[in-house]
Amino acid sequence: MRVRARVDHQDVAVESTVVGLRVDEGLSRAFDVHVELLSPDAEIDLHAMLWSTMAVTLSPEGATSTESRSWHGVIEEAQHLDADEGWHRYAFRLRPTVHGLAYRVRSRIFQDLNVVDIITQVFADAGIPSDAFRWDTQGEYPVRPYTTQWKESELAFVLRLLEDEGIFYWFEHSEVDHVLCLGDGPSVHRPIDGDPFLPVQSHEEQETDAVWHPLLRAQPAHDQYLSRDWNFETPDAPVEAQNGEEGQQRLYEYPGGYGDAADGGRLANVRLEEAWSRRVELTGHASCLRLAPGTKFELTLVEPATLAREYLLRDITHALRVPERSEAGASAVGEYESQFTALPSDVPFRPPRVTPKPLVRGLESAVVTGPAGEEIHVDAHGRVKVHFYWDRENPLDDTSSCWIRFAQMNTQGAMILPRLGWELHVAFEDGDPDRPVALHKIYNQETLPPYGLPAEKTQMSLQSSTSPGGGSTNEIRLQDGNGGMDWFLHASKDLGVVVANDENETVGVDASESVGGVMTSAVGGDESGTVGANQAISVSANAATETAGSKTVSVGGNDDWGITGNFGFSTGADRSETIGGLMNVLANEITETINGSLTRTVGAVQTIASATAIAETVGGNKTETVAAAKAIITPGEHAEQIGGVKSLTSGAVTVKTGTDVTYGAKGAIAVTAGGVISITCGDDAMFSGSQVRVTAGSATLKGGGGKITLGGSITVDAKKFGGKGGPTLMIKGTTDYKL
């Protein structure tokens, strides 16, 4: 097919002649146009032509302008190849406007945007006008909480996002511009311009637009796609997705890159369509300028007849060969042909995932961020937000990143939450920059270790600061310096210790405890304490001990009590005291009040000594039982005062006194004896009273001599009256007697 070619550029002379052209374009491929031309201009500024636009137009010989085909692009390469007879050979390479994103390399974070929003923002930031691209997508794309462009060009970032979502693209050209079109389904594919039917002809016989050397190729592809992902909010239920029927060519991927089953199912369908879009391919040559990626044509006049069907054009290479230079100022005429690859139009096209997602190899440093005025900013899962040092886009606040999980110590319930301003090391699951995990704090010049180094290099500390405001810390500190080993625990306010079972504490030397306020101890069971030496307890105020059951106090040596005030002792029931030796009670005054009975048992001698008086007051009866002798020794007076009757019952009673014994009674005194009453006096025995009566069954008065003198009358009333021993009876005064 013979065509004419021309270029349009403000710096290229109109008399320039195109002598070579090659165009590579396809679905989800950035077109690549190589054009060679001869120009009489030897002074074309190649560097100035970079990033300017150029159009190349091919027209069938003798055709109208409507049958022409143009490619419009941005010059990315310009070369001066050689010169011959005043003509200079130049080569230019045209690429799409968006291909300029390949020269913009950066790292940044997008949050809470879907793929359409992210790519649109990338285009806008690069200065690509909104009319330079068009979204023809029909699908609904989920919001991505966190998407990172990581040390890659903006073009690579955009392409891998499109490939991941199954969105394809193509370009529409005119002589003045080109438009990037993006789609995700078969509905966007239109037939080629003009007649969509292309017959198969031999290369030598072709007279019209035709195809030759068609080749149908089948190749294996995955017949089933399976994937799995994991969500930390549902750790026991991994999310799975699959599509296709079980077979031998199974593709399994982890992680699947989705957060829920619905999105996983959508991506599983995309992945299977991606594999199937390369199972059957039609390749061939054509002499038709109307072939363009993303358009459809029907193949006719072909054997076998099964090839006669509609196809979707995927890749095309256009070539123009000009055998010799035309005269100056004349447009070149050359031979045109194309090679194409197509797939059956009923097979959905999905772009292959050929743009790799960058991996984070190693750890990244970041600083913990949050809202102004907060010191700790976390969510219900203890996740934090950070600002990476490479991030030039986001501010240092709670919008700097997504919520990032923070690794804790390998225990059941560790919870150490990073504070704002801490520098952290951040790792990435599977090296995925979209899946960060914060690991631990690292020190820098602004956040130094709590103890000076290297002087305190043997110190180990776990410390947390009071929040908000700081000013105090809770701390566990270990000193491992040889000879000064130490374990230090500091609570900036309260300290609580809970032991579910036993607690054992062993102190090799001394232990001290100081409590500035109240100390309370509660023991649910038994409590025992052993002191190997002395024990001293000093109570500045009152001391109270309450025992619900029995109490036993055993003292191996002396037990001394010193009380400057009163001493009170109250027992609700019985009290017994057993003293193996002597018991001394020294008191200025003792008062005993016993509401019931008092029983005192003394195994040996009981001695009660009083420097002054002893007073006993008994509200009722008092009974004393003495198994042996009872002696009462009183250097001074001994007085008993009894309001009622006093009874003395004894086997024998002996009363001795160093001087006189006096009995006095306001009433009568009666002495009754079962046997003899004997009164022996070292001196006179004197009976004095208004009357003296002696009544007996018989009575005898004996004396060594003496006399009986009565001041009044004497009456002797007896059955018999006599004398013995020759006594002399002298009676003075009047005498009455009867016998």
C-alpha cells in the first residue's frame, strides 16, 4: 500500500521529507513513534525541540484527507544522524504526554481515595490538562485507605494501579492532539472507522484494505484463580476469593490485595480474565491504515471458516519504507504495512500485570504524629500515625499516614503505646509499602536515652512519662554494674500488685519499708511471721489489734509493757493466765471490775503486798476455799466490815495476836461449839456486861485461888450446889438461894 507522509512541527521546514516511520501501539501500551526525515535545515535546535509536540500523518496515495491517519505525540528524543548533499537526516521519537511521568520520580502517600481519584490527582499534579484524558470506566472501585507511591516514577505508579484494577487504556489521535482513554469493559470497544470487514488476500494480490498471513495461536492459561488475604480485625477468618473451574493450571496468590470478600471476588474475576485474554491470539499483516488498538474488525474470506469472526485489536506495528529521497519540497511516497495481534472480541481484555510493585527492603524511620495538644494518639487497636522522613507532602499531624499497628513485646498483654515525637522503626508486611507495621522506638538527638551514656552503660531501664504534661515517670530499672547491682521500681503515683496464688519474697540481708500515709494489710487466711532476732515496732499515735478468733502470744523471755497512759483490757468470755514463775504487777492504783464470777487458782504460794491499803468490794457473796493453811499477816491494823452476816466454818480456828483481841458487836455475840470451849489467859479473864449468864448441863469453875466479886446480886439456880477441896465461901450482903 503506497502512502504519503508528512510531519507538522513549527521548527521543521515544510520542505522536509519523511523517509522512515515506525509506530508501535497497543492496548495498555504507551505508543512509540520513530520518524526519520530529511531537512535542508542544519541548525535545528534539538534540545529545544524536546517536550514539544509533533504530528505525523499518513495518507493513501490519491486519498482524501478524511482517509488519513495521524499520530500526535511529545518529542522525547531528537537526533541529527548525518548530512548528504545539503540534506540533513534527523530522527525523532514521539511518546504520549503521560509518558513524561516516567521522568517524575517521587515517594508520597494517598489516603482514602479510589484508583480513579488517585490517578486523576497524579495527572493534575503533573500539569496534564483534564481534556488530555478521559475515563470510560463502568465499574465501582473501592476506596483505598492507604496507597504509597514508593521510590518509583509517576508513570510506573499509575500503570501498576491500572493493571492491578484491570483498567486498560488506549490513545485517540488527531493532527493537533492525542487523548488518553481509560476503560474496563467490552462496551468501550468500537469498530474500526469505515468498513469493519477485512478480507484475507495474498500480499501480491491485494488491491484494497486487506489482511494477509493470518495466524491463529492457542497457548495455555490458568483455568482457575484463587487468592487469600488477611484482615487483622477478623484474624480467625482469612478472606478468600476464587474464580474458574478447578483444573491443573491453577494460580494462587497471597496476599490477594483486598480487605473483604466482595472486593476479592471482583479481583478474582479480573485476574482470570487477564489470564484468558491471552489464550487465543490472531496475528497477521495488513494494509489498512484504519487499524487502531481497542477497535474491532471482522475477518472474511479466510480458511478455515472458523477464523471468520470479529476480533479486538490489541497490538499494532505500523511501518513506512521510502526507497529513495524525493525531490526537495515533495512529500515522500512509500510502502506501508502493519503487523497486528488481536483476540476474539467475545474475550474480555485485561492488561497484564507487568509493572512491578516496588518492595521496601529493610526498615524505614518515621516520627509519631497526632493532633495538636495530644501526647498519645491511638485508636482502639493501639495503632498510631507516623510521618516518614521521606514524605514531603503530608503535614506533621494526625493526617500524615493511615493507622499503623505497633508491635508489642512477645507477651500475652503487653501495651506500650508510642508518644508523639518518638522516632520509630517501621517494617512492611511482605515488603509492601501499603502495609506498614511500627516496630520500636529508636533514640535521636532530640529524644535521648534517660541515662547518660556511655557512663551508665550497665543500666537497663523501662520508663514511661506522665501524660499529659510529663514531669514524672514510672520506671523499672536494672543496674548490672558488678558490685553495684540493683533493681529499682518507681511508681510516680499509685502502685498495685495482685498475686493470684502464692507470693514468696526472700531478702538476703536487710529490708526496709517506709509509708508516708496509711498502710492497710488484709490477710484472708493465716498469717505468720518469724523474726530471727529483735523486733521493734513504734506507733506514734494509737494502735489497735482485733482478732475474731483465738489469739496466742508466746514469749520465750521477758515480756515488758510500758504504758504512759491508761491500760484497758476487755474480754467478752473467759480469761486465763498461766505464769511459770513470778508475776509482779506494779501500779499506782488497780481497779478490777468483774461482772460475773472470779476464780483464781494458784499452784504455789500467792502473795499480795500493798504499800498502803488494800480494799476489796464484792457486790454479792464472796467465797474463799483454801485446801491447806491460810495465813493473814498484818503489821498494822486488820479491819473487816461486813454489812450482813459473817460465817466462818473451819476444821479448827486459831487466833493469835501479839496484844489484845477485841470483839465488838452492836448486837449479841454468840459462840457455839460442838465440843469444849476453852479460854486460857496469861492474866485475868474478865467478863463484863449488864448480866453475865452461864448456862450449861453442868459447869465447873477451877482456879488456883482468887476471888469472885459481884457488884450486884448473884443467883445460883442448881439442883445441887457444893464445894470441893475445903473451899471457903464468903457472902457479903443479902443472900437468896434455893435448892
